[in-house]
Amino acid sequence: MRRNISRLHYPQGRPRAPLDSRWQSRSQNESKDTIMTRILLVDDHSDIRRLVRITLGKSFEVLEAEDGGTALEIVRTQRPHLVVLDVMMPGEIDGLQVLDAIKADPALADTKVIMVTARGQAQDYDYGMKRGADAYFIKPFSPLQLVASIKEILAR
């Protein structure tokens, strides 16, 4: 037998759930939780950007640039939390100059930077780290290790 719920009788009126402050603040907390960490991928090879973007998944807001000039513009306007930066790129500004500009600007100094490059000599690594890079990956690199490093650096 099927009962029509709308015709049920409640002696003191229809029951209502108690108003709980947890439910009111939940929507406010959700808006804070939905702010995604913004990452800028800078590499002149679109296949490398694509590989890293796919490996990052949907956990991050991913921005992309293919040259140093565009990267600096995006860093200054979008304020990413972390930049994955190729050292050798075509154009007037290479990755090391982008790194220098980020670290020299007090408004951007908290931006984390991971260098990704084909330059694998120990002196290249030392040079990048001394200029303020937070990590240094040599191509070819493991995208999973890169993502693990990104998460570790952002957790600091």
C-alpha cells in the first residue's frame, strides 16, 4: 500500500531539523576549500606541459606559458603559488632570468620555483639553487616525482 506523504498528519506541525551552526558555516568553509593552488608550467615544448598538466590532475589550477616573457606577465598578474620553469627557452628572457625577476620582486618572493632543464651538470644545478630555485629537475624526469616534489614544496 502506498501512502501519500503530503497527507500525513503531524500533531505539532511538520517536523523540522534543528538549525545548526555547522550547516550555516559549511558553505563558507566550502568556498575556502575550493580555492585551488595555482601552478604555472613554463616550457617551450607543449608535450612536456601537457604531460605535467595531466599528471597534476584536477587537484591544481594549471596555467601555461611557452616563453619567459609570457611567464613573467602571468606571474605578475595571476600570482601562481608555484612555477615549474624550463631554463632554456626561445625569446628574450630565459628561465634563469624569470627566476631572478621573481625572487627580486618582494611581492613575488614567496612564489616557489622548480627548475626543469636539460642542463644536467652539477654547476648548473648549483647555479639554479643559488639563485633561489626550490628544486631542480633534469630532463628527462619522472612526472610523478615532479608532482611529489610540488606537493612537498607547497606543504612547507
